Amino acid sequence: MAASRPSADHVALFSLGGTVAMTKTTDKAGGVVPALTGRQLVDAVPGLTSFGADIEVHEFRQVPGASLTIDDVVDLAAVIKKQAASGAAGAVVTQGTDTIEETAFLLDLLHAGDEPVVVTGAMRNPAMAGADGPANILAALQAAASPLLRGLGCVVVFADEIHAARYVRKTDTTSVAAFTSPSAGPVGRIVEGRVHLLTRPTGRFTAALPGSLRQVRTGLIVLTLGDDGELLRAAAGRFDGLVIAAFGAGHVPAATVPILASLAEQIPVVLSSRTGRGSVLAATYGFPGSEQDLLGRGLISAGFLDPLKARLLLHLLVASDASRAEIGTAFQDVGRYGQP
């Protein structure tokens, strides 16, 4: 285990909106909406006088997490790259928690530099008792400034825990400890302002993107008990790539096999598990609709990647005009749990 205190000259903070930046409206409904700026968020954080680094605030977006797009994150990654090139030791992204596990993984794929990129937010908005935004922002800044996190890509910092983007999931709708890493646990913690790295994931995969991404549509279909494949049939001709969230270790109802095989002849189809933890198997089961059957029909294994992350990787690859072989190789590299 290693520990460090912030030692950077400056950290770039990008505000995207979300619960952490929400305040009540004046209408009768009384709901909260994104309104606070990044500067207001930083000014509300106690303890920054001892942080030891300058904070450069960028107002990037002002939307709920559910309204962010892949293009938003691609644009954000480009701006983070410019800030790193100009000397920022790391970056913090504040946003809505609804999509943190996806934006963090997408940033992890897009950020090839050594500078830490830290995503955080809040489960309780500033109008609530015990709002967690200020504490999460302080911990995220401390993580972004830490040399211990260099080379790890993107992480999520929440409730003083540090989670690798490849593993993190939002696993509760309201808890302030909503973010966990079911397959691996947190890679570190922040204690008394000091970053403690408990483990270092091996291997990194980054997507080398062309100057512009092709506009594509990728989908995710969750299979369920008694599924007859109607959603799969409806997907034909509508998507450039598709992820299937299958049962268990990569199994589907036998009735859906013909349509999946047909789809896999037309577009890349990735086989993942809807369980949220563990890997798709490759050579254990042999019945119709088993992982062996589906992989033999041209589906691509997601390995340890959960369906949400598998869809993002597939989207980048398809939008970059990657070949079937290149897509398969990328999923082998990312889906094998980070082992080199």
C-alpha cells in the first residue's frame, strides 16, 4: 500500500451539472435542477486552503447526468488532453451520478495520458441535510493531484473510496455509498486528505481515435425469462452494433439463437452477462443458446466487461471503422480483466 499528499501545481476541474450542482426551482413542483457553476461548487468546499494546488475551473456543461451524450464525453476528453498538455497534473469531472459509471469508462478509453482523471458527483443535492458534494469534490481534487494515481487512467472517487473506471458500478439509487466495484473492490481510499493506493490494476487499453468519429447507433438488449426474441427482431437493420446482456455466463433462450446468428452476420454482436459481476465463459456449456454455441455463431465475448461498458467500447470501435477482427481483439484485451 502506498500513500501520498497533493503535490501538483494545478488541477483542472470540469463542471457538467448533475445533482451535485442542483438547487430548487421556484415553481410549485419544487424539484431541483442543475444551476450551480463549477466555481460555486469549489467555493462551497471546506478545507481547500490546505489543498496545496491551484484549481482551474471550467464550466463544460450544465445538464442532468441522464442527458449527457457520447459526443459530450468525447469533446470533454479532448479538452482534458489540452489541459494536461498545458501542465495540469490531473483533472476532476463533476457530473450527475446516473451515468458516472459510463462516462468514467469512456474517459478511461479516451484518455491516453498519465494524468489522473477523476469523476465524482453527489447523491444528496446541496439543499438536503448532509449533502455529500463538497466532501466528494475535495477527495476528488486530492486524488487528481496525487502522483500515486498517475498512469491509472480514469477513476471514480465517492465516499472517500477510489474505484477504477473499468470496474465501478452504481449499485444503489439513493445511498451516499452508491458506487462500488463488485468484481474487484476499491483500488484505494482517501484518509485525512492522504491518498492510499491499495492495489494497482494491471494493463490499460485506450482507443486511438481518428480525427472525427462516424455517426453510428449501438444498442443494448437485456434478455429475460421466456424471451422470444421480438426485441432482437426489431433491432435488425436499426443498429451498427449490438450488445446482448445474456443470462449467467452468457446464455440465451434457444428460441433467440437463429435471430442472434442472423444479426451477427450483419453487424458486430457482443455477448455479455446481465449479472454485473464475473466473466462470460467460453468453453463450459454446449446446449443451444450456450456461450459455446453463440461464440461459434460469430458473437464476440465481452469477457469481464458489464453490458453498459461493453456497449461503449463497441460504439467507439464501430464509430472508428474498426474491422471485425480489430473489434474482437479489442474485446479480448479489455475483457480479460486487465491482465497483460
